[in-house]
Amino acid sequence: MGVFAFDPGDAGRYLSAMRIVLLGAPGSGKGTQAQRLVERFGLPQISTGDLLRSAVARGTPYGLQAKAAMDAGQLVSDAVVLGIIRDRLAESDTLRGYVLDGFPRNQAQARALAAMLREIGKPLDAVVLIEVPYKEIVKRIAGRRSCPKCAAVYNIHDVGPGEALRCRNGNDHPPLVQRPDDNEATVTKRLEVYEKSTRPLVDLYAKQGLLRRIDGDAPTDTVTQRLMGALLQPAPASKAASRSGRKTGRKSAAKRKTASKRKSAAKPKSAAKRKGAAKRKPAAKRKTAAKRKPVAKRKPVTRGKPVAKRKKAVAKRKTRRR
Ligand SMILES: [Zn+2]
């Protein structure tokens, strides 16, 4: 058994066609994890900060509006940010899926985003909350150091004893520096804003059946595995229809998935139990096995279908792959 217990082919196809929002406090590692999804599954990363800078630089209509606001010392309005996201989602690389990172940050933005995505027919498939204790976040951010030459980011807490922290992208790179914003006072302030404005989105998305939570207090690779495990919770089979007939199948598949997710999204344990059931282990063993295995190592589960049908779905998928 390799790193992943599931078939990487199927899982990869499934993950590369998801519309995902990563939610988490500043410093929870969502940027890093979004990057992983980009690298592994080719999902385009929709980062509002980058998009804004690029729109301003290119002088697009929304970019000009954003620039006007920034020049006047004002915040860029939600309407402008949404317009920029909408423009980005009109590009062909986002047809299958995308990872939205850094937006929405409050309930008004979340509602506006949902309305816009409905309008263009690209509703979200999943929202993943990466949970890290605030104490750990403060430690992480205060330990951040970056290379003035190539902007690579490192952390003093990742370095082994006796090892010097230097940029690994070249011997000629200068010593690492701490960015002025990466200090404890600033971080604490940002966490307060997150708690007040962004944290309420957790309830909002939970009610919509979109939310999955993962524990982000672990090494990056472990968190990536947990993230993939969380994303794979609904059955890849529920996407089968959309794979064969994208345009007509997508909407109904998404709807079906949301409906089936609603009950269990907040309870990852139930998925483990169901997997146990599928394998027909005795009940006692099932429970302990589920407890011992980390989320990411579990196989993706076909939700809500009786065992017989589930097996058929798996067989079908295998046939299609050939
Ligand atoms: Zn460097």
C-alpha cells in the first residue's frame, strides 16, 4: 500500500474536477495546501490577492476600479473583487474545477459569491476548513522567515537542531529575513479579525452541507493527505454522470452530491463506519479500526448506496478506465 489507499487515477480525476474553497485562519496553511492541489491535480488556484494585483497591472475595467479605490485609500469593494473572480472563472482552465483561496472572508462576501457562482452555473463542491489552534498559528507566523532574493518562505521551527536556516534555492541567496507583518502583535490582530468576520462562515457552509473539517496542526504532507481524504469523502461515483456528459450531468450530479453530503459532512467518523460496513467486518473491530486510522488513509466511500450498488459503481468506474 502506497501513500494513498485509494486508486490515484480515479481520485485524481475526481479531485481535478472540484470547485473548492479553503477556509482557515491566516497562517493555517491554506495557501500552501492550495498550492499542493494545484501541483498534484492541476486545479487552478484563484487567489484574490494575486488576481487583484494582476487586474490592476493589466488595467482591466475591474482593475481600474480597484486601483481607484486603493489610490483613495479605500478597500476594494466586494463587487469589484467578485467581478475579478468572475472574469477569471470565464477562462477555460477553470472549466473543470478550481481552488478559491482568500475569498470569501465574511458572510456578505460568501452570499455574493454563491449568487455569482449560481449565475454562471459553477456552484461550489466543497469548503474545507483547516483548523489550527491559534497558539500554534502565532508560533508559526512569528517563526516565518523569507528570502529577500527569491521570496521563498521558511520557518525556524522546521529546522533540525544544529541546522542553520538558509535559503535552499542557491548558495548566493542572502540570509533570511522576517517580514514586518509576521510578528506576534500583528498576527493576534489578524486572528481577531478572522474570528469575528470569517469564522462565522464555518456555520454557514456547514448548513449548506459543503463543509469538511481537517486538523491542520500537523506536517504539511500529513495535512495534504487529510485534505484529500476530506475532499474524497463523497463518492466519486456521484460524479460519474458528469464525467460522461459534463454539461447536462454536472448540475444534477452536484445536487445529488450536496443532498447526500448534508447529513454526514460534519461527521467524518460516519464515513469510516460505512467503509467498515462495506467490508463486512464485525461491529467491534469496525469501530476501533476507524478510530485508529487517520482520515487521509481511509478509502473514499460511496455514500448512501446499498452495498450491492456500491460494488457495481466501483466495477463501472474500473471499466471506464480501461
Ligand atoms: Zn532564496
